[in-house]
Amino acid sequence: MPDTTKDRKAHLLDRLKRAILTQGMRPGADLDEAQLCADSGLSRTPLREVLRELAGLGYVELRTNRGARVSEMSHTTLRDFFLAAPMIYGAILRLAALNAAPAQIEAIKAAQEDFRAALHRGSTTDRTLANNRFHEITGEMAGNIYLLPSFHRLLIDHARISMTFYRPVTPAMVENVSEASQQHDAIIAAIAARDEATAAQLAEDHWNLSRNQIESFVMPAGMDQPLGTLPRSTSA
Amino acid sequence: MPDTTKDRKAHLLDRLKRAILTQGMRPGADLDEAQLCADSGLSRTPLREVLRELAGLGYVELRTNRGARVSEMSHTTLRDFFLAAPMIYGAILRLAALNAAPAQIEAIKAAQEDFRAALHRGSTTDRTLANNRFHEITGEMAGNIYLLPSFHRLLIDHARISMTFYRPVTPAMVENVSEASQQHDAIIAAIAARDEATAAQLAEDHWNLSRNQIESFVMPAGMDQPLGTLPRSTSA
DNA sequence: AAAATACATATTGCATACATTTTGTAAATC
DNA sequence: GATTTACAAAATGTATGCAATATGTATTTT
């Protein structure tokens, strides 16, 4: 295995994507060129091309003369997210049901198997990445070049947000995650049946479930504990 | 005027955007690095960064080891366009009506003045660019970071398509263009009044007008002339 | 002592030489 | 004569040294 430069670039691209999606690199974190060069084995020119590609995809933001940072997530971006997500997700699943190729249906079945496995035995990042992969495939199925850019940006931040609730700590959260998995199965069935209307309805259901999870994280139930104590200890 | 490298990069970026939007550079056309270096005064490193930025915005496509070309437009992309445009345009104008800042309303009024002037005295490219600018501002007003990437891609191809009908050759086309301008005025009024519902309706109307123009170009009326002759001579 | 300024250091941006890949052309083979 | 193969030319990708910009620190000034 020669390990060409092209491979190293693809590797680094993938590694940074995963790290950002799973919050291994937090929103706003600085990316040090010298550091990344060192542990990727790339020189600065191709490294900077990788950063520019990530910027184009929405993973990072480039500030002239001040390096790259991981894209921010604020309360305003969360509001934008809530407005855009249901519309785009609905359109993507509609088109996926209309256009999915047989090979893609096989691919999404495999992705769903991975997701299910991650729910049973995987880590939080495994679950987030498997779920992300599932939805990426629906985007490929829809195949609309005008919708994909926005769809991908939504998926990035959806993954980062969902990292918080793919670490289920209450029975209710476990139940939610299980329901999400069942919805995935229904989505696959609707796509395989070319059932556009059902796919759109499932998109709405799936979004509502996710929205509830997000809301319960952003606006958790009021604490009925004395101040200075958290209602539940989180590991580390 | 020092004319720094940063200025030259911005200049080239703008020049290439305009050329692509106005079909000065045709879809599929190759971009020669050496040539661009020569007439932009940039060396290859910053030039390639410009190309990567254009790729991220959807103006060009990069093929490894084979250079950049202007993004293609085919019948499949046109189909995607017809599906995505009404949805995205509607959402953008809705949000624009909700969120527009006073300074932005002044900006779009100025843009509309430019557009009107271009209709009277300007060239086809002037009209296309002025129209493009008008709609760019609606995107800035909406300000939803998840919708903007798709919106911008739509605007790119909308500009390229509209170059064909901003060179009006029949009285009916002149009438259409005039109606588009009136719709712009109504859009501005709805936004200034924060009238979300009207803005959404106008988005639909404006799209329908544009769609009809596109359709009459893609599927023109049958020729009742002998073969070998075009029904109407176009200048150059 | 607080603020401002000058300087040193670190980081980013650019230019150019070199390596690799592609592509066009001509010779050779069948 | 058509196809294949070898080679040459051109274009793309990468590495690195140098320039420009930003940042932190120490010194000076009030």
C-alpha cells in the first residue's frame, strides 16, 4: 500500500469531518495548520486545500490571516435550523421515494443495519455517524443538486446536536432512539415502494421526534433540586 | 492605489462570477490556470484558492488532475431546478418579509432602480446581473444559513438561463420582463410591510412568470417556416 | 500604576521550483 | 492501414522558502 498524497488528503478530510460531526472538535475551535500538517503527513499547500474544501461544505469557516475554525453553532443558527429542516427533509424524502435506484436501496438497508448495531453495541459517536450515513444516503437518492447543499449543511449541525441525545441517560431517551430506528425501517419501506406521500409523512414524523429530543435538551425540564446541584450526574 | 494581492483575488473572483452568470463563460468551458494567472496578475497558489472557492459556491467543478470547468447545465439539472426553485424561493421571500432590516430594504430599493434602468438602457448582461443582485438581497434578508447555499446555487443557474430571455426579441417577451419588474416592486412593498403571506404569494407568481419564460425557450412554438430557416433572426 | 508604544515571535499568505499525472504525437508492430 | 506502444509536451499537484500580517510581551511614558 503506497499511501499516496491523495489518500492522505482523503483520509484527513474524512477524519476532520468525523471529528466535527461528533463534536470531537467543538464549534469555534481553532485549527492549527502546523499541527495538522504534522499528524497528517501533508505539506501546507494540500492541507490548506483540504481546509478550503471543508469551508465550502460548511464544516469550517476561514478568516483571512487568522486561520480556520470549526463552524459555530449559536441560538440564532438553531432557530434557522428549526425553520429550514422540516422543509428540506420533507423534500429530500419525497424525491428519494421517487428516484431511488435499486443499489441505493440496498445501501440504505446496510446503513440501517449498521445503525441498529451501533444502538446496541456502539458508542455515542458510532450512533451519530451511522445515523448521519443513513440520511446522507437519502440525499444521494433524491439526487437534486440544488437541494443537496442545504441538506448537507443541515446534516452537519443535526449530527452535532444529536451527539447530545445519542448518549441516552434516561429510559425515555432510550425509547426515543428506538422509535427513530423503527422510523428508519418505515422510511426504507416507503422508498422501496416508491410511496412518495408516505415518505413525506415519515419525514415529518421523524423530524418531530428529533425536534422533541432537541427541545428537551435545549429546554430541559426545570430542576427540582437545590441550586448548586445538577439533577443528574453526567460522566466526566 | 496599492492594488494588493487580496484586491486582485477579489477582482478575479467577481470577474469569473459575472462571466459565468452571464454565459460569457459557457457551462462546461475549461478554465486554464496559466491563462488566468497571466491576466489576473496572480500566481498559481492564490489563483487555485479562488477556483476552490468558486467550486464551493457551485460556479465551477474541479476534477483532480484535469483542471476546473464551468458547472454544467443539462436537462437533468433543469428538471432538478424546476422542482427545487419554487420551494426555496417561497421560503426565502417569506423569511425576507419576516426579517428584513431597514438598511436592507433601502438596498433592495436601490437594486430595483438599477434593474429598471438596465431594462431601459442596459445590455442583456446588465439586466441579468441587476436581476441577480435583486434576488441576492432577498437572500441576505432571509438570512437563514441553511437555506442560503441552495438558494445561491439556484440563482447561479437562474441567471444563466435568464440570459436567454433578457434579450427580448418579441413584444410578448418585453411585456414579460416589464411584468417581472412590477412584481419586484410588489415584493419590496410586501417585505417593507412585513407581510409574510403576500410575499409568499408573490414568490409563487414571480416564479410562475419566470417558469413560463423558461418553458417557452426550452420548448418554443413549432416552426412554421421551411427547414434551414429560423423563424426570427437573432443579432449575431 | 495604567496606558501606550515598540519590538519580538508566531502564524498566515504568496511565489516558485520540482514532482506527478495526463494527453497528444509519432514510431513500431501486427 | 489500423491499433498499440513509447515518448514528449503540457498541465496539474506538491513542497518549501520568503513576505506580510497578527499577536504577545516588555519597555517606556504619563
